[in-house]
Amino acid sequence: MKQPETLFFPPSEWVPNHPFLPVLVYRDLFGGKEEDAARAFEGMFHDAGWQGLWRNGVFSYQHYHVGAHEVLGIAGGKAELLIGGPEGATVDVRSGDCLVLPAGTGHRRMSASDDFLVVGGYPPGQHADIETQAATPGELKIIAALPIPASDPVYGIAGPLLSLWREGATR
């Protein structure tokens, strides 16, 4: 089981980021051996109970979600993503990488190859909204109170998301 990188982001200009949960970055989950990474990510996320699966890319404008944590499986190509708002960090991703963004985390595509493809999804009962302005006090409360998923989208109930995010929640 690969352990993810953890990235913490304080608020960045108008982007709230999550107050205590880290972004998780899983690298090279398939070792370059998966011929259909999109299908593999869909199966992985489905088996872990994540829902609302979609295929597309990442918007080229900064945004975040109040009502959902989000998983992004990089199923094709490569990209440079700005994570954590305007003052966040550039994260280079390529096919086989996977990011889990806690609610409130800013993200945008800075550049991408022509074959860049993402499979995304959300924990059960959570639905992504697209926010492009500062969060209201009520939205900040929703972000902080949104339940931790019952499973890691990559490794299911035994995955590191559960312990890493529970640890973050007790900070």
C-alpha cells in the first residue's frame, strides 16, 4: 500500500482551504502497467464506495467545493495543477497519480498535455458545488463539519485517508 504525500494549506486570498485536513497525493498507483487507467480508477473508486464518478479534466480557473471532498484520479497525460488557492503550491501530476482534496481546497489547471484525463468522484451523500468567491461564515462551518469519508477512495476502509484525516480532525 502506497502512503500518500500530505499537503496542508492555510487560507489563500479568497480560497478557504480546509482548516485541518490535508490534501493527499498518491503517486504512480499503477506503475505504468495499466492500459486503461480511467476504467481502473472508476473501478477503484466505485469499490471504495465513492460516487458521482465523472471523466473530464480540471477547470482552468481557481475554485473549491463547500459540500464535498473530491478525488481526482489522473487517468491520462500530465498536468501542472495549482492546489491550495492563489498562494498554494504547484503540483505536477501524471497518469496513475491520484489526489484527494478535502472540501474548501482550491484547485485549478495551470497547464496540461492534450491527452490529460481525470476521473473524479465524491463520498456518498456529498455533492460538489463550484465556488469562485470567498466563503461565507456559514460555508466555512459546512467545510469544517463535513464528515470524513467512510473509506479511502484508493484502498477502501483499510486505506491511509482514514487515519490521516482522523488525526487532522483532532488537531
